[in-house]
Amino acid sequence: MNQVSTPVQRPDVPAPSSADRLSTRGMVYAVASYVLWGFLPVYFIALAPSGAFEIVAWRVIFSLAFCAIAILVTRAWRAFAAILKRPRIVLIMGLAGALIYVNWQTYVFAATSNEVVEASLGYFINPIVTVLIGVIVLRERLRITQWIAIGISVVAVVVLTVGYGELPWIALVLAFSFGFYGLVKKQVGRDVDALTGLTLETAWLTPVAIVQLIVVGATVGITFGHVSVWHTVLTIGVGIITAVPLLLFAAASRRLPLVVMGFIQYFAPVLQFLVGVVLLHEQMPLERWFGFALVWVALIVLTVDMVVAVRRERAAGRDMADATDAVSDDVLPE
């Protein structure tokens, strides 16, 4: 029998605080979620000969099944039932479901059509598109550096349009669909957790998925259950590979600062880009390299601006706290 030793804490080294442990766990959750998202194209490619429409249909159905099991296991059904009694939230989640459907369908089409590099571009420019949506929809005022990032991104899209010979529509659809999806989810963010949200979204989409499978079966034919045992297992697994990263991301968001999450979000598109270029050997002529370089410069500008803004807010908060303490000291009797 192996003896389990108790670690000895050195007197000169402070024990890790609860916050440090949570932060470490949050980092693990965040990195794991984005790594899984980064390698999703490989998973979808492994589902060949299934087409994009069949894959997305099964993704919806098996995601709903996974979420239903997770709700039962975690005994979260009461919270889920409470959300069902709020029609406004249920309808908003239906809109979110429509947007994520567009995103999923476009992404899987890109993965199965050897357009993984362009798909990665969509998630590279997504933070910039999110800022642009804030201006157009929420009437937010941008700082000069944010405008510079948007301007560089517009030039990058023009360069990439020349490089691709056409508008990079896959990247734009992915970026804008996910950007508006985030905007919609923001309306119910405090009321709907990740598991409940995905359950409602896939529940709305299940009738669409069933119709999609009927059409696929009547045209090219259903591949699920007719290729191999391994293929069937992988197809069922699309529900797990969809839900698990989302739940990990939600857990990380509760434990990590926004700035840290902002940096880690680039893991997924970087990995997708590497999968497309290194593993799938997709073409990257000089014009595309230049266009991607411009996007990366825009992201650097946007990220630096975010870090500076957060530091200024923290400094302002500390100054206000110091001023409050000073006022209290002057008012309170000695």
C-alpha cells in the first residue's frame, strides 16, 4: 500500500490563498475550453463522410440530450423550470439559438470544406466586430485606439478580399453571428447560466434539426449508424464536445478577470489557424499573410487599449476609496 504523505508548509512561504486557488482553477478551465474549441475542426473533419447539414443537425439533438442528462444529474431542473416560467427569457434564448445555428452551420461547413483558416479569421476579428456592434446597436462611444483597430480591420478585410479573390464571407458570417449572439446573451446573462442557456437554444433548434435530417435523408442519405461504430460514437460525441467547452468557459468566467479572459480568447483562433495551415496544408499566399498580419496588429491595439482602460478604472477606484477614507477620517471624532 502506498502511503499518502502530507505536504509540509515551509514557514517562510505563505500558503496559497483561496483566491489564488480559484484563479489557478479558472486558468485551467479557460485554457481547456479554448483548446477544445481550437481543435473542433479536426473533430468535424473526422466525421466524414457526413456533410455539414447532417453534422449540425446531430450536434443540436445530441447537445440537447447531453444538457438534459446534465440537468438531471446536477439537480438543476428546478432552476431550469423557473426560467421556463419567464416567457421573455425563453423568447430571447430562441433568438440566441437562431444566431448560434447560423454560426454552427457556417463553421462546420468551413471545417468540412477545407476553409479552416478563413474560419479562424472569423474568430480573430470577432472582438473587433463586437466593438463595432457596440457602436451601431448600443450607441457606445469609442476611444481613438478602438477606432484605429476598427480602421485597420477594414483595411485587412479589403486585403483579404483581394487575396481570396472574393469577400471572406465565412469569416464575416462567423464574426457577426457570434458578435450578435453575445449581444443577445448579454440581455439575460445574469438570469441564465451556461447549461440552461444551451438547453433552451438547442430545444428551440431541435425541430429545425429534425427537418434538416429529413431533407438530408431524402437527398444524399443519412450516414449516422451506417459507416462504422467509431463514426457513430463520434457523432454522438458532438453533443459532449459542444457542451463541455461552454461549461468550462462559464466556470472560468466566474473566476478570472475580464482582461485575462480577453487574452485567452485568442487560443482558439490561433489553434484553428495552425490546424488549417500545418495539418490541412491550406493555401496562404502573400496577400493572405499580409491581411492576417493587419488583423493581428488591430487585435494588439485593441488588447492594449483594453488593458490600459482596466488599469485606469482600477486606479480611479482606488483613488475614490482613498478619498472616502480621508473624508471619513475628517468627519469621525478622534
